[in-house]
Amino acid sequence: MEVSSSSTALARGWRSTGAVANRVRPTRPSRCLVSCRAVYQTEASIPPPPPPPPPPPPSGSGVSRRGLLQQFGGFGAAAAVGGVVGYFLGSRGSGSGEGLTGEERAQVDELRREMRFRRDYAGHVFVQDPRSGKWWEVRLDAKLPGTLLLRDPSDQVYFISYNNLQQIDLTDDYVVASLFQNGDWGAAVQRVQARDEAGGLVDVVLDKEAFRDLISLRE
């Protein structure tokens, strides 16, 4: 939204007579119009989203996923473009890389690791702790929209809630990379705690099977 306002300023000039060096005389006052413009950033003035990414290179073109990704200035730039990452990482669904050759599957796995996450062959997602470099398993809370559950290598359980996200699709590599690539999540996780028989708060510890069977923090 642009708002224009105008004000009238009185400009007074001085002109030398040229006859006496130390004498000047004022000219007649003149009026000039000064226009001011202020631009306010509102939701309506936010630029539209970027155009869709270019299509992937045709088969047999000799352009690798890595080479094409680097044309966008690295992984972070490609993530900003949008669905490009979905193509490079190949994959929605399980981590088995169906339809990919062994070389392509290895390349996909390497790209995922460079974006700080990986998938096992059953499709479970693991993200890399930016502080320790260890791998944490991550999954959705089935009853709390925008909430992720995480389990660290010592089986302690954590959660992250995104108030601005109601649906998170962890089968989409682009979504996982967007949430975990920069490592900011490490400062946002909170321990899941419960009350023991004595009424005190204790940290929740679950092994792999129990963690995957957990439906929601509400239970």
C-alpha cells in the first residue's frame, strides 16, 4: 500500500549583486511544491511467491542431481526455490528409493545426509543433532497438529510444537529439510515429562518400539 502526502515548503534564496563583494540582497520569495512518499509494508503489498522451479533435466542429458542442485547456489538456495528439493531428493514415501538405480539411491542418501537427515528402508526419519552430531528419530504426534515427537540415542523423548503449521508431511524430503537443515530445532525441543507414582515429574524414556507405538502426548 502506498500513501502519498504533499507539503508546501517556502524556499528563500540569496543572490550576490556583484557590485560590492560584502553586500547581498534577497530575491523575491518563491514557492515550490515538495512531494513526499511513504511506503508501508502490509500483507497486501508482500510480493507473490517465486515462480515454480524449472523442470528436471531430461533423461540422458548427463546432468546429475548434484550438478543441477549446485546451479541454484547450494542446498540452502535450492530449498528456498521450493519443490526443486523434492526432485533432487527423489522421494516421497518410504526410504527404499523405489525406481532408482543403486547409484542414484546412494546419491539421494548422501544429499539427505548433507541436509542433516536420513531415512531407513522402512521410511522412518532421523535428524542430526547440530550439537552432538548424533541421530534422533522424529515422527508425528497423531492427535496434536503441528507437533513432532523426537527420541534421542539414550531413548529420552522430546517434542516440538509449530503453532503456525497444522499439517507436517514427513514423507516429503523438502518438508524435512526445511524444518531441520539449519539446526535451529535443537534449541526448540522440550523434554516430555510425566508424573510417577509418587506424583513427581520424571523424564519419559521409551525404546524404539514403544516410541513408534506411541500415538500422542495426550495419552
